[in-house]
Amino acid sequence: MKRIFLAALCLAIFCTGCLEQKDGGSGKDLTKKLAVNIDSPKIGDILQGEKDVNFESSVSGGVAPFSYRWSSNIDGEISISSQFRQKPSRLSKGSHVIILQVTDASGNSAQGSTQIEVM
């Protein structure tokens, strides 16, 4: 029983070290800071009609898995997917600030934003 406990403890310590990636001597955290960029739609894009628009992003750093929350200052939450397609007609007309907030497995958050016009 003690051997099983020791094996489980060693495995837990090993996995924790993999996630945190500390520098052996300094104790400095080597995990890159979480960063988010909205790749599409671009700042200033004018959206209209029934043709789907891709909402896409790139995320760097942080610890996977990630959770996503896309929102609009006019319409509120619009998706919780990493990327999605949306018809402009499903968004309210006006000038939208689209915000993507990403949270990693460690609870760190970052966000990106873009401004679009919906006709």
C-alpha cells in the first residue's frame, strides 16, 4: 500500500513539474504569459447580409486546455467556441466591439478585441 502511495505521489509531483515548467536553479516560472489575438473579423470590417463570417483567434502561452468567451458590447455573449461562423444578420446593427476572453487551465485570463460595423 505504501508503494502505491509513493508511486502516486511521485507521479503527481512529476506532472505538476511538467505543467509549471520551473527553472531548476532560480525557481522562475517558464510558462509563457497567455496572449490572445482576434484574427477575424479585422478591425474596421463592415459586415452585412446572410453570408457567414468567420470569427477566429490565435492563442499563445498559458496552459491548455483553454475556455473561450466571445462577446459584443451590443449583443452580449455570442459564442463559447474557439472559433465559429455567424451570419451578420444575427447581430444587431451598429458599431460593435467584439471581445474574446480566454482562460487557461491555471485560471489565467487574457483578452483581445476588434471593432466592426454591422449594417
